[in-house]
Amino acid sequence: MFSKILIANRGEIALRILRACRELGIKTVAVHSTADQDAMHVRLADEAVCIGPASSRDSYLNVAAILSAATITGAEAIHPGYGFLSENADFAETVESHGLVFIGPTAQHIRMMGDKITAKTTMQALGVPLVPGSDGELASIEEARKVAAKVGYPVLIKAAAGGGGRGMKVAPTEADLEEAWNVARTEARAAFGNDAVYLEKYMDKPRHIELQILGDNYNNVVHFGERDCSLQRRHQKLLEEAGSPAISAEQRDEIGKTVTEALSKMGYRNAGTLEFLYQDGQFCFIEMNTRLQVEHPVTEMVSDVDLVREQIRIAAGEKLGYTQKDVTFSGHSIECRINAEDPNDFSPCPGTVTVYHPPGGLGVRVDSALYTGYRVPPYYDSMIAKVIVHAPTRAEAIARMQRALDEFVVEGIKTVIPLHRRILENPEFQKGDYTIHWLENFSAQLQEV
């Protein structure tokens, strides 16, 4: 096991990793920008190193500074968390080439899954079902027309190197295809420096279902059930739950078996999440995230497994120590992401937190690095906390989350807590009757009132 780990991240995920390390008896090194010198993970780490100014480009994305911090502090491994460099294959390679351990998948698998076309062709070859569409990158608008005619409209043009909804355009009819093609390629080129695109059948009422897996260095792969992440705004998740109200245990077992067998053949190691669109009883693979997910706590709550601790154990060369039969699930868990945003128009609201009082009680967990007097900086992602609840049933989990949000006090800045309250009291949500388009429509209705 490692004696010291550098945490190459900030905010609540840095604190989450720090806590796992502390329980394992591992010393921690926090890195931080000048804007984060008073951050909670900096205060609690055994050592802290400033790696640059506020801009993430000059600090949390500064590979040379991070590696220098690891060298001067004697860290043996680097945990990237999520975001920033967590899915950067070059970073993973560089870490390993400097004699350090990257707590995550191999650079090969990060690179393979980072290109959505390669990811899809790889998964298809391993027996994982896909959304109908092109076999790979589209060479021309003429080819796009042929594929669209084959799968049927509406269709979706997507950036091969995309993410976060950028480089993604819907063409409802053939007359809309060329404009969608041009806009998607332009956005992809601007956002990712790569204008390669592919085409998929546009699913009109899908749910976003993802499966959490862990693999060790000995071809052992297990899954920890599904998460329903359908409540999204502009392809950004806002509320997640485990398990999905739309998926049966039998369906979970079936897709889980398909996925674990595929990843075992790949030799995949560490944490990963496979994301699917689910409609009419069919799972269709869309992408794989080769890292820890923001919403991993809901999986931890229903499986009673510390995923971060398992990441560290695997990176240290240990075997999983259990099989799929040993993984069990209990109850229901819901996570609400609390962003420092106006709940009406979602504009960022950085500033000083004048009062902070998190909820507590049975089955309530809050992952946050906030404290009274903390200044939320304007330079990074707006998520400031995650409220996670667990209860025996989904109805009880909803009631528990409502109670928790009523207790949650954050003053001095605006947050999306009021929006979460409205979602939780909505009859359609309470019945589990929603798709990936539901939140956009719900938010639009609220603004019309």
C-alpha cells in the first residue's frame, strides 16, 4: 500500500479522496491554485503545494507543476479525481513514466474510450449493444444522408471527441441535416480541435442509465449496479438515483453480465462507468467514462462499498477480493447536486458564504468543501455540494431528501436548492416517470409561470 498520495484536484472530490486516504493510513498532499489557498482540502491535507494562479490552465491543468509537487513531497501515487486531468491519457502516461502510480485506468484505455467512435466500435466488437447509426466517423454530408435514411429521422450528429453536449446537433428531418452537420463540426472544431463527427438515431424518450464497474490487474471485473442520471440540463446532470425506477433487477443482471465480460476481455483496470440510453427495454451504449463519477456516492450508499478506497487498493496492486455474487444492493439512494447558480436562469453565483449549515440525520450524507466564510471562486465548476440520501424505498428516499434540503442552509450566494425542492414534489418525478428531456421541459414551464 502507498504511504503518500498526491490529490490532483480541488473542492469536494479532493476532500472525498483525502478522507479515503486517511482511513487507509495514507498521508496526503494537496495541490492548489492561489484562489484555493484557503480551501478545505488544503487545510486538512498533511502537506499542501501551490501549483499556480487561479486559472485552471495554469494550475490544475499544469502537468509539470503537479509532477514537481509530487516529486518534492515524495508522493508515490497521484489520484486525479474527476474533471481536469482525470481522463487525459498523456497525463496518465507521464505520471507512470516518472515512476509514480496513476490511480486510474491505463493510458491505453483512457485514450481508447476518450474517442467516442473508437469506444463504440470497441464495445460493439465485445458484444455491447449500441445506438443505431454510422459505423464510425462520417467522411461527408453525402455519407451522413445515406446513414440517416437507413436508421430513420430524427438523427443526432455528434462530435467524436465531444462531451458536455458540445458538438451535438439534432436533425429532425432530411431538410435539417446539412445545417446540423455544419454546426456540429464547427462546434467540435472550436471545443476539441477535432471536427470529426458521427451519426446516431435520435431517441425521443430515452433514460440515461449508467453502470459502475471496478476492475483489478488480474482480469477480475465486477459491477455495482446502475444509476439513473436522466435529470439533465444541457446534458449536465443535476439529480441522480440508484437504482433506476425504470430498470428491474433482472435487466440489471443481464446488462451487468454483458459489460463485465466485455471489460474483462479488455483487461480494464480501476474504476469506470459505461453510459447507456435506455428506451423500450433496450440498452444502447453511448460512451465510457474512465474515471470516478461525480455521482458515485449513490452507488456507495446502495452497495456499501467505498469506491475511492477500492481505486487506491487496485492501483496498489491488490485484487478485488470479491466476486459479482458477493456484491449486494439495499434500499434506494438519491443525490442532488447543489450548484452555486441562480435556480431560475442557472447563471453562476460565486461569492462569500455567510452562513453554512448542512443537513444531517439518519441516511443523509453531504459531500462538500464549503464552510461559513468561504469564498466560492468564479474560476471553476459551480458545484459546491452534493446531498445524498439512502432509505429502504424510493418513496422514503424522496421524503428524506425533501427533509434534508429543508434543513440545508447556504446564505450569501444563490443555489439550485429551490429547484431541487420543486423537482422532488413533482408527481411525475415521484412516479419515476421521466426521460432525459424532462428537466429541460420542466425548467421551461417554471420560467413561464
